Amino acid sequence: MSSVDGRLIDSRWTAPYKAEHGELLQVYSAIGRELNTDAWMFGKNTVRGDNILVIAGQNATEEYLAHLREKQISYVVISDAANLREGLEAVGREFGIRSISVQGGGILNGALLADKLIDELSLVIYPGIGHRRGISSFPKPASRLRIGHRNKC
């Protein structure tokens, strides 16, 4: 879910948001569950909950990997953690994850679009503004994309 200006943090949203903090995100989570994906992918600033899976690069230190093991966080190590295609292939191979709902902001969404790793787009747009200038949900102009639509109302 994003506000009209692409901001993801609900505590900054303008009216008509009048629900208790987090109530709107519960609605969003329910919508996300309807997508019936194998996993949700968050940007580095949005991680929450349990069952976390980290994609680490070969440059990850043994101390960092030990920290993940101590916290019982699953991980895969690939040659370059910035290589999203390689990371997603490893996650599919090691954990059987084939369908991912991305819950990211401009950086993650833009990187996935640039690498042509998005094959379906479902947007939930909150009718307000996030009170901040800066990165939108898709910061770079996307190269020519063929976008079809399917109303699911």
C-alpha cells in the first residue's frame, strides 16, 4: 500500500486516515494475503515479523552470518547481494519460493523493474499524501513497459 505520492509510512499520511496506527496496515495485510504468494519481500527499512530470509553476498562476514544463525534467520549466500535475479533464483532453488509479493519502496521497486523481475503488479493506493518530498514508489522513469490490467474489485 502506498499513498498517492508513493510514501509507505502510514504515520505521515494526511486525511482521510483516521484509524489507529497500524489498523490500516491490517487491512493492507489482508489484501496481501489474498494474493496467495509464497513470500513477501521488503526493503531493508521495512523488515518486520518473523520467518525472515536474508540474501547475502559473498562479502558477508562470518560474524554477520553467525548473527543470522543465532537469531535463527535463514539466509542464502550469492556472489553479489545486489544481483536481484541471482538472489531470487537462489531463494527459489533453496526454499522453493516461486511467487513473491514485494512490499518495497522506490529503491527496491525500481531495481526489480530495471531488472525486468516483475511480471504482475497489484497496487493498493491510499488516497492521501505522505508529507515528504523525495523518492516515490518508482523513482526512475521506467523504460517502455507493457502494462495490462485486471480489475479485482
